[in-house]
Amino acid sequence: MTAQVEFFTHSPEETEALAQRLAQRLSPGDVIAYEGGLGMGKTAFTRGLARGLGYSGHVTSPTFTIVNEYEGSILPLFHFDMYRLGGPDDLFDIGWVDYLDRGGVCAVEWSELVADALPPETIYVRFSRMAENDFWRTITIEGVDMT
């Protein structure tokens, strides 16, 4: 397993830039599991991923739709929000395996609710708020070389 690397961001723009950097290291079929509470920057991070994968449209949280699809010029991005699912079995009911087979990148919010369904090579992105300022974040990335 690749070592964990901590990054510190001080604005949504810096969070997006970090995600764009991660997007350059992604391959078809990669799964990114987000961990972190409400308002931690997951949607901003996903906006950066989408930009890094060549998507230029509007990016929103899939809270009520379960999954949003963004067709980029490099790779498609499938952005999941698992908050409303009852567990891993529900994930398979919405076509999880089909998304994995489509050759895009799957970004999964509330991934801890479906941890048993995630592949072993999942990339983890953990968000936490820094005590100094409500807008500052510590973002830990594990499972991919970020050097």
C-alpha cells in the first residue's frame, strides 16, 4: 500500500487544485473513497477531479440522485453519495459493478457505509477541519503516489 500523504488547503480553490493533481494519477477503474463529515470539501474536491479529467460543466453533490456522471475528455467520473443507502447490498442494486466496468473513475462519498463493497486497491481521501480556521482542511490521501 502506498503511504499516506497529508495536504493542507486553505480554500475551496486549493482543495480543487489538489484534486486536479490527483486526477493526473488516475486510471480507468480507479475508486476513490471519501471519508469526512458534512461541509468538509468533498464536493469541491470532486469539482477538481472533474476538471482534472477534462470535464468543464457544473459539478454538484449527488445527495438526492445517488450518482452524478461527468463525461470528461480524459476519463468519465461517477460521483456517488452513499448517505441514503442502507449498506453494501443497496450499492449493488444501483449498478455498482456496471459503473466499475465502464472504465471511468468512481468517487464515493460516505464510503464507510459501503466499505465491504470497495475494491482492495481503493484510493482513500480523508477530510478533516483544521482547528485554526473553519475553511482550512487537512486532506489525507492514501493508495496512490502523490510525489
